[in-house]
Amino acid sequence: MKGRGALDGLRVLDMSRVMAGPLAGQVLADLGADVIKIERPGRGDDTREWAPPFVTAQPASPLDDSAYFWTCNRGKRSVVADIATAEGQDLVRHLAAGSDVLIENYKVGSLAKYGLDYASLAEVNPRLVYCSITGFGQTGPYRFRPGYDTVVQGMGGLMSITGNADDMPGGGPRKAGIAVADQMTALYADVAILAALRERDRSGLGQHLDLSLLDVQVAALTNIGIGYLATGNLPRRAGNRLATVYPSDSFRCADGDVMIIVGNDGQFRSFCAALGLEGVAEDPRFARNEARLRHADLLAPLIEQALAPRGLADALALFEAAGVPASPINNLAQVFSDPQVVARGMVREIAREDGHRVRVIGSPIRMSRTPPRNDRPPPRLGEHTKEVMQEAGHVAGEIP
């Protein structure tokens, strides 16, 4: 073990699958928690089978090298247990008795029939922080529905405000390019877990945490949602434009696209000076942000004309010198080779037992004394079953 993580000494049982729950567990593992992943014998987490792509050209195992599985499970230990059997239930209860946190994403009520719901495990360990993650929560008319990220993006309003307007080319609602609801829910779950642990320091008791992908997606509507509640006006999809400031859009340069956001009137004056747009900053149609929003369709062609003959690197240099926020629109090859991304250590290598080195995305958390660990591969299915059972006082012959 290299040093002590911020969560060293914390034990987490991860009974979740796919992304939201496993990602919550991985963040805790990165920070030093001992995360034990409870998996089905023979198959394990669903995402072990979501391949290709594999993390190497020569996968060591069809169940261990799925790129999706590697996304959310590094640094954990894997224990196989069939919770439909008395032996599997007994093992989970035994592990829960000595754990601080349990994360699960089973359908509402599913674990009660196995005696593994919060009420049952709280009798075994009153200090247990039990985090349930579902599509729609433990209460309400939709609580028994299954829910995946894209379903929630649709129901939670994100798709209605993402994409081009209906009357534009390619118009219509669009999902985000990543599993936004899953990932945000994972982080909210970790915040709730750490808050519950802090409260346990005072009360000595754990509690049940109820995290819903839909709740998180609705919360993430933030300023767009509050704007609707304040006015009753439905937001209109606007492609890459922001609804609150302008210029805020992607524009074509001679050899690539640039994303620009001008956040205030002072930046707009600097922006116009950088592009040589004489008189535009003083034009009453554009001088104030409110006016620019109303006349964006008149301002956009002026910007497009100024940028069209310029190279992307030249435009970015101009904007950086002027203090105007701008960026290239990178593909993933450009992202992972970007000098800032490299300098921040966001691309890491993890060594498998067979010596193959796998490139992964690092933790974005920086801590001066207890930095996260990014160097432990995800576990092979059942890799730590005997080890964990021996720690728990079981003998090898009792493996469920």
C-alpha cells in the first residue's frame, strides 16, 4: 500500500452495477477506501460483458478487460456471492457488519426478500451508511420502473434543451455524448455518503441514503430550470449557443472550429478589438449583453466573416492575448494529447499482472497531502473472494 489515502480505514461494500453506483465506489477507492465489489458468480457486473472495446489488443479475459468495466472499477476488490442463496446472504451480512458504507442499485424492494435491505442490515450494523441508487427513487409513482441514463436525460428535460432548434438543420432533441445523469448521481452519492459519515461521528448511527437519477437530472437544470419556473417560458434549443450571454457559440475558422464565450461587456470590447470589428462594440445593437442576445442573428455573421480567413491557432492566440475565453473543439485524440491535460496527469497507466500497461483516465481530484491513487487495476471476477472471506472469519470451503 502506497501511503495513506484520505479515506484510509473506510470499508465500502459495492453491490452496484453498470455506472452510477460503481463510479461512486471508484471515487471512494481512489481516495483510499477499501471497496469490496460484490458480484454474481460466473458473470459479475453487466459491464464486464460490454465489449469490445477492450483495454488491450490481447484481452487477458473476456470478463476482465472490457473498457467500460475499467471505467468505474479500478482499485476495488472483487468477491463473488450468489445472494439468492443462504450462504451468499450470510456472507454479505457478515461483511456489512464490519463495513462503513454499502452502495446498491437494485430495483426498489428487491433486496428486502434476501434480508439485505437497509432495515435488515441496520439491525446487524446500526452504524452502516446504506446508499441506494435507482432511476426514480424509493418513493413516488415511478419508483418500481427501471431507469437508465438516457431514459432519465429524456424525462428530466436535458434532451429537450440539447441540440439544434427544430427549424434548424439537424434539429430536434439530442442526448448528451456521455452518461451525464449517471455520473452526476455518482458524485452526489459520494457527497451524501461523506456527509452521512460526518453526521455519524456525532450520532454514532448510520442512515439510508436515497439517490435518484431523475432527481439529480432535475437538480442539474439549475439556471435553465429556475428561468422556466420564474417566467413560464420554455427554453428553446439553440445548438452551441448559451441562453444568457452572447457571443457564446462555435464558429468556423479556416482550418477548424473555435468555441467562444464572451461573458461581459468589457470582454466584448476586447473581443471586437482582437478581431478588428471597428465600431461594433459601440453599436447600440451590440454594446450591452441584453442587446446582443436580441440581435445575435445580426452579430453572428460579422463574427463569422472575421474568423473565416483566420487559422484556428491564430484566432486562439488573439483571444488569449485579449483575455477572451476560447478553445478549440477537440476530438478525443486531441484531448488526450493536449499539453494541459498531460501536465495535469489526466492520462495514467495501470499495469496488469501480466505486464500489459493500460492507459486510463486519471482522477481529477488534487490533494496536497493525501492524493488519490490511480494505479490499481480493476479486479478480476472473484479475485479476492478467498482473501476477503478469510479476513471476515470464513473458511475457503464456505465460498458461496
